[in-house]
Amino acid sequence: MSEAELIEVFLNYVALLDSQLLGYISVLSGFIVVSYFAASKLTTVLAGIVVALYSLTCGLFLTRIVFLRKDFVELHMFIVEQRSAGVIDVPWFGTNPPWASEVLNYLMIGVTVGGYLGSVLFFFVQRRGAGREA
């Protein structure tokens, strides 16, 4: 695989991760808006269905994000190793410290899972009608 192909694959992973994260944020934002306006008006069965569908959707997004991020880190490390061995010549690539990818990986997982848990908590708070003025 040539240098250009490696970098193209790397940038495709960046674009795919970005699109998955933006899709997740869109679903999360939509759920928060629906929670604010409709959670207290839903029956128990409908509330269960909404939370189940939302959880399934978020689970799919989170799974894809985690797997893509793992592959992304491995590809990044492969390119850095190839560069260090002199196989490819991309002096501008891989200047970040090696631990930065792992820290970013855990931070991304924490933020996405935290967003999911926070939005479900917000749904149930709105469901009880907390914070509503009479």
C-alpha cells in the first residue's frame, strides 16, 4: 500500500468517525427535544417504546463508534510504525504523543455514554413533570 493510499484510508476513517458522531449527536439532540415537549404526555407503554428505540439506536451508534475508533487507533499506530521504520515518508504525520490516541478514545467513549445516560435521566425527570410551572 502506498503512502497516498494509507493517508487516504486514514482520512476516510476520520470522515466516517465524524459522520457517526454527528449522527449520534443528532439522535441525542432530537431525543432531548422530544423529552422536553412530550415525555410527560406519553403513556407508560409509549414511553417504554420510545426509550427502547432510543436505546437501541444509541447502542448501534456507540458500538460503531467504539469499533471504528479502535480500528482508527490501530491504523494510526501502523502508519507511525511504517514512518519510523522508513518504509513511508510522511514527516508531518504522527507528531502527537502515542498516549494521546488512547486518552482521546476513552474520552470519546465517556462523553458518548454520559450523553446517553444524561438524556435518559432527563427524559424521566421530564416524564415526572419536574421543573414545570403550573
